[in-house]
Amino acid sequence: MTKPNAPLVRALSGEPCTPPPMWLMRQAGRYLPEYRAVRAEVPSFLDLCLDPVRAAEITLQPIRRYGFDAAILFSDILVIPYALGQQIAFVEGEGPRLEPITTDQDVARLDAGPAADRLAPISETVSRVVDALPPEIALIGFAGAPWTVASYMIEGRGSRDWDRARHFLIREPQAFVRLSDLVVRSTTDYLCRQIEAGADVVQLFESNAGVLSDDDFEIAVIAPTKAIVTAVKKAYPQIPVVGFPRCAGALIDRYVRGTGIDAVGLDTTVPLDWAAQQLQNQCPVQGNLDPLLLVEGGAKMRDRVDRIMAAFSKGPFVFNLGHGVIKTTPPEHVANLVALVRSWPDGEAWREE
Ligand code: CP3
């Protein structure tokens, strides 16, 4: 059951809130000593994502420390390839490594059958977090968006320009669509299970949105995202779906119009005034402080927070970063950020030291 009175849900339903609700992408993670302590207990990161007791604990850590308006389920976008039977490991200091998909036969070997069972522990994490959260704090479920997940599956690892994945889309368009359809179906089911277990909002992370031509963006981002959003909203019309098409540039407008998402996450590069005029009149916006300004802290962070708040505070808005918290972020800077946003424009935190 959703929480209609939680500030996050109100803002995502179109209501301007003062102060805006806030949470941070990657708010649970390596910048927090309490995360590192739990992380050290489990050698494999994937096992940590599938451990409901520890994953629930990690989800709650930033809530206890900072009192954000939302918790985000602790998991990873790459649990979908795992659930589909692709070999995956998270290598310390290097990031994820998957057995790359290079042919149509590789796609055919993936199996959606056991996916729901493999991801069942994550629904249990959601239930545990829901039981522990106060009523005004929302829980955000999430999944990777289809292109980002498919591009990791094809490439087998992170990449700067995603050439292998883009070439696969050009070379084997039908195999690509088969792969994308499989990701769409398993992601839809996975998100619905998170909502059944108690997630109040869901977010799709399209981190690799910025490397496609407009035609490929239509095929690999818009159409499959629309399919997920349509199916989730058919089953759960009251649950807000947030889309985060990172670095999509001018295509963000088509993304908002074409996918059916309820709210859009803005990366650091989206111009504030343009977004306030062209996007915020279509849907609530969320973002977009540069995570490096959170590492830096102080007056530089404060000036930019002021700019962001001034641009968006008249409409429906959720304060967030433009990408995830960086691991070298001093935890006290996050506390300062919360105080700034909560007391904007003239509370205690805004007085010069
Ligand atoms: O936001 C949150 O606090 C929820 C948890 C979350 C994680 N990953 C935890 C994580 C979320 C929402 C993600 C999303 C994710 N994962 C994305 C999309 C957002 C983005 O950052 O662009 C992507 C592309 C991934 C894939 C992924 N997972 C990579 C590339 C890596 C390695 C890079 C790194 O930072 O180490 C991961 C691992 C990962 N996911 C960690 C965490 C806390 C670090 C693993 C560890 O602690 O050892």
C-alpha cells in the first residue's frame, strides 16, 4: 500500500512541497562507515544484495543517520542478468564482470523461468524495510532501465562509449529486441513484486541513455521503457514511476513525453532554467546537484543548492544529486546538505560562518 501523505509521494504526485522531499542516489554505500562494516561481513557483493537481513539494514542506515524522506532499496541493477542466468561477478576495485552476450544463441540461452525465485530474497528485503520505516518515509524500489541492463549484458563490463553494445544493436537488431523484450518482462515482474512487498515508488535507472542516436534511443530506450511503465501502471496505477535518463541531452524531452513516466530524474548536465520551463510543467523533476559538490562541501555546494532550489521550488520537485554519492564524500557534508535543503532560503544553515 502506498503512503499518500509521505512528502515524496506528494511531490511525485504533482504537489509543490516546501521544503522539497529529499533523498540521494546511492545514499547507502561505501562513503558510510556503517555500510563498510556490513559489507566486510560478506565477500560477494551479489550475495549481499540477496541477503534480506543485511540488505534491509544497509537500506535503513542513511535514514537513521540523516532522516531522508525516502529509503531506496539496497540492491543493484545487475540482479536482472543474474536472475536470467547470465554469469556475473563484482570484482573488487574493477566493477561488474558478466559473460558477454555476443550472438543470438547467447540470448536464446537466457532463461526467465527461474528469475522470480532467484529474486525472491529482494522482496523479503522490501518487506523488512517497510516494517521498520516510519509512516512518512517512503520506500523506493528500483531496477535498471532496459538499455542500461542490456548494454551491460552485451558489453560484459562498464564502458565509456558502449561500442560493443551499440554495435550489437546495429548488427543484430532482432536479437537485440529479443534481449530487450526479455529484460522488459523480467524487470516488469521484478518491479511489481517490489510494489507487492511494499515499495511506494519505483525508479528506473537509465544510466547509459547518453550514447545513442535519436533513432536508436527510440528503439532501445523509449519503446522498452514505455512497455515497462505501461504494464506497471496497469497493475498499480497509484504507484509513481520515476525515470532517470542520465545524460540524454536534448532527448530527455522525448523521454518524458514518450515513456509515460510520472517524474523525471535530472543528471548534472541538465540546465536548470530550461528544465524548470520545459520539463517541470510536464511532470515533477528530481535532481540535480553535482555529486562532486557534495564531496567539496562548503560555500560552493551552498551556492549551487541555492540555485537549484530557486529554479525548482515553485513546482513539484524532489531534491537529489545528478548521479550517485561518490565514495570519498565526507559524511558530514551530507548532514550539511540536508540542513541546507530543509531550511532554505534563510534558516540557520544558510548563515555564513
Ligand atoms: O541508490 C542506492 O543507494 C541503492 C543501491 C544501488 C546500488 N547500485 C548499490 C551498489 C543502486 C540504485 C545501484 C544502481 C546501479 N548499479 C547503477 C545505476 C546508477 C548509476 O550509478 O549509474 C549501475 C550502472 C550499477 C552497476 C554497478 N553496480 C556498478 C558499475 C558497480 C561498480 C562500481 C562501484 O561503484 O563499485 C556496482 C556495485 C555497487 N552497487 C556498489 C553499491 C553500493 C559498490 C559495491 C561494493 O560495495 O563493493
